[in-house]
Amino acid sequence: VSSSGAVAINAGGRRAEVWDEPLGGEEFTVLGALSWLKKHKPDSDSASLDLMTAHAEQAVESRNAYSWSRSVPLELFKAYVLPYTHFNERSEDWRSKFFEHLKPLLNDQMSLKDAATAVQQGVWTAFGEPKIHFKGNSTPEVLSPSDVFTKRYGSCTGLSIFLADALRSCGIPARIVGVAEWNQPEKGNHNWVEVWFEERWNKVDAGPGEQWNKVWFSALAQKAVEHSLSGIYSPITWLPSRANAVYRVTWADPQLELPAIELTALYKEPLPSPGLAGHDVTLKVLVVAVSVLLVSMLFAMSRLQSVGSPQC
């Protein structure tokens, strides 16, 4: 966040979108939230006024409940907390169920990252047994949160929607990112989640035991191709004016093209050299130790030479 109040929304420390707005903490009302939903609702969305009102009320409740949620800039909150769909999933009243079941994991003393971590790690077991787990080839059978609640599983798309909605229910900005077709002979697609904390977007796979910014597909992402099926995009159906690309919904029949933000370049940044990442301190200590050893050896050799030489 700059001193002027411009919020840079990025995937890895670089600017991707900018919101010119005051800093976080502004008053947010149910009427204001409902007005925003009415104005930005996608044409394909079939939600009733009652459903939109419920989401507006619950989003305001989550913002008022926690200081770390109120610290989120309001326009960022509207764009990545208030919307209740990501793709073409059903419009549902999922927010209150997530909020109530995840409340025991949270407290007002947490940072935004702490809260996001608590939800990301705890949502899979917060609804009792059996635990929610990954099951491949479940899309579009399991897509909306209610599908996951019923089946207790989902593939990457269903679980990404589930996790992103869980985070949004607690006032934490989240969005889905994905690739329609990997740039490899086996093809394949994938979706995951990015979460806003520490003034940047942080990626995580949707599933139990995953960690921030440590994903299995980093090498594949390096092969992504901009402006193609093999590009990396985040759908932004509620703010199409900010789109600079399209996200192809390959599981829909016929396929859909949704307004999206191109993120390919941010995922193609160089990876750390194998075997060196995270070991900078160890390497420096080793270099110093070797240097000291060499100096000691040279000093000892000079002393031995002086002892064996004629005295004047």
C-alpha cells in the first residue's frame, strides 16, 4: 500500500492491478454491500434479492467481527470477499455456515496471515467426519460448496471454490487462479487459490496439509504461454472492466469464456537454484570457516619456516 492510498494487487511482489482508494478501516454498511452486489452481479447470475441481501449482511458481519478484516482496504474487500461466485457454480448461501464453523479457529488478536492460515489448515476438518478430501475427476459433479458438504470431497476446482469461499466468509480476500491446459504432452488442467496478506497475493493448493507459496506445479507454471489455453489466469466475473484476458471454463458444455486477469508472467519468474534456496546463511558460514582455516594454515607454515632458518 503506497502513501497515496493506491493498493497494488499482485501475485509475487509486482504490480498487476491498482486500486486508488483510502486505506483500510472505512465504514462498510449492508446497504453499501448490497448496492455493490446489485451493480456488479454477472448477467448469468440467478441469485434472488434475498440471497444477495444475506451475503451482504454476512460479509459486513465478518468485517466488523475482526480487526484484521477491517484492515483490508475496502475496494479490495468488495472485489475479493463480497462476491459469492467465481465461475459458473450455483449461487448459494454458503457464507453463514462457513463463518459459524470456522469461528472457533479465529480470534481478534490474529494477523491477517494468521487468520488465513487457520482457515486454510482447519477448514477440512471443521465440519466433522468424514474429513473433506481430494478426489480427482469430480468436476463438474462437485463444484459448489454444498456439493462438497454433501459428498465430502472434490477435485481441484471444487476444493478451490470451497477454500476461497471459506476464506471470504471470514473476511479474508481470496481468488481462484488456474490453467485450462498445461503446456506439456499430457495436457491436464488445474486450479488453486491465492490469498491476500502481507500486501501481496500468496498461492496455495486447495487441500489438507498444503503450505503457502509451496506448490507442486511450479516447474509446469514456468512453461505457461501467455494469451493461450496454457496461460495462467484468475477469473474476475464481478469486475469485467478490469479484465485483460479470458478464463476458459473447460468443464462446461459448451465451454464458457469468463473475463479474467492474466497472471502468466508472474508465475514464470525464475525459480531458486536447486540445492541453494534457503541455505544462504549456511553457505556464508562455510565460506568464513574455510577462510579462517586457510589463514591459520598459512600462519603455521610461516612459523615452521622461521624456526628452520639460520638465526642472524
